[in-house]
Amino acid sequence: MAGQLRSSASPGFTQIDISVVGAERRRRVDGRVCEKQAELAALLPVVLLQPSSQILLESSPELRRQYMDWGAFQTWGATFLSCWRRYGKCLEQRNSLLRGGGSAGLLATWEKELERYGEALARLRGEYVELLGPWFADAVSRLAADLGGVDFSYDAGWPPGVALSEILGRSRDKDRRLGYTSVGPHRGDFRISVDGHPVKQVLSRGQLKLVVAALKVSQARMARFRGDGGEVCLLVDDLSAELDTINRRRLLGYLQESDLQALVTGTGWDQFEGIGFGADAAMFHVEHGVVASAKHGINP
């Protein structure tokens, strides 16, 4: 099976070719082989909103760390990526020593490096959440204004006010028994609460989807405003599965005002009825793998 995605090949644009043959994925940028996924992530930043997106708030912190890391990478580029990678390598070394009975001296050596990159990683994530806060608040006010007081906060992965080196030293014996490092940025998270209560405890499934939509749209808007990479693309998959008619109109209207590049999919014309679009919008029909310009008008 093979597929290909291309950006515009017009002058001033970058051409991206992605082909998939079996389990092999081949990437090219302007005709040359592209080995690094990070390069594509910088050239074509993509934010995905899909029917299962509410698991961002319902599931484990790993997904929320990925959310923060994508945004921090789009904001600080190679600076963040280098810090993230170095922290991961130091963490692997410390975990290996914990499992293999490494000496206290060796552990202390790696803990110094772990602290160096861990403190920096946590700081960049925290700064990202702080920068994103106003964008998220604006999105919530437009998409879910009736929810009440919504708070967005960051958890570094260890108690506040304590140096990472100190907490690593305190947890060394416990970590030896566990066989892994129990504190640090790899345990980081962000939290969203409504009137002081975690959202997944007090909001309905539909309300959670609105909060996640606000997270995704605000992330895309901020990346477009602050990033040094390419034009951000927001992909909204199966619009009707995400939101009811009223909230679909709210979301699409907000996207138009935000001037975001968005690709929205649906399974029928009725999902877009009564929704006005600007002159730069277009609708396409996909059937049996063939993409064609829609015959139906998209303006009301």
C-alpha cells in the first residue's frame, strides 16, 4: 500500500513527499531524503482533533506530556529538542544503574546531569503552559463559556520548592527497590479544573470534548503566532462525532475568526448546513479514494 502527501510546489513553498510501502515510510523535502521526523514536525506542524481526543484529559499523563512537548518544540525548536533528548538519555542511564546495583558515586554523577537537563525541561514545559494559558482561556470563553471558572496549571513531576537533585537523593533507596526513577519531568503533567474540581470528575463527555477542542485550537493558534516553522494545520476529523450542531457552528466560526488553516472532515453535507464560510474556504468530496471539488455550495 502506498500513499503520498504533498504541500504546494509553487515558488516560495516547500514540497513534502511522504510515501508508505508496507511497513516502510519514506520522506522527502524538496526532493531530498528526510531522515528526521523533527524536521517534518517543524515544516508542517499538525494539530489533530478527533473523536477520541477526550482521552487527553481522561487517560494517563503521558498524553499530556506529549501535548506539552509538541507545543514547546514548536515554540523553542532545537533548544527544547536537545534538552528533551539529553534528559531521556540521562534517565536511561540512571535507571540502568538502579537495576544493576550501580554505586552511589556513579548514581550521583548521572543525577547531576539528570538535574541539569531535568530542571531545564521542566522550566520550558512550565513556561509553555504559562504562555498557552491566555490562548486557552480565550478558546474556552468562546467554545465553552458556560463551564464556570476553568483553571490550567502545570505539575513539574516533583514537589515544588525542592531542587530535583535533592529529591533524587531522597528517593534513591526507594528507586533501587523499584528499579526506575520515580520522580522528575518524566512524571510531569498539566491539570485542568473547573471551580477547583478536576474536569474528568465533574464534566460530561460532551463538555470534555469542548475543553479538549479549546486545548487543540489554542495550541494551534499559539504555534502559528510564535513558532518559527511552517503554517500550522488543524485537522478536525469527523466533525459530527465531535460536536453537536450548535457547537460545530461555534467551533467553525471561531476557526474562521482565528484565521487558522483547517481541514475538517465529515460524513455528510448536512453536517455543514447553515454554517457560513469565507471566500478562502473550499469543500471536497472523497469517494473510493478519489478527491473532487464538491458540487454543493458551502455558503448558506
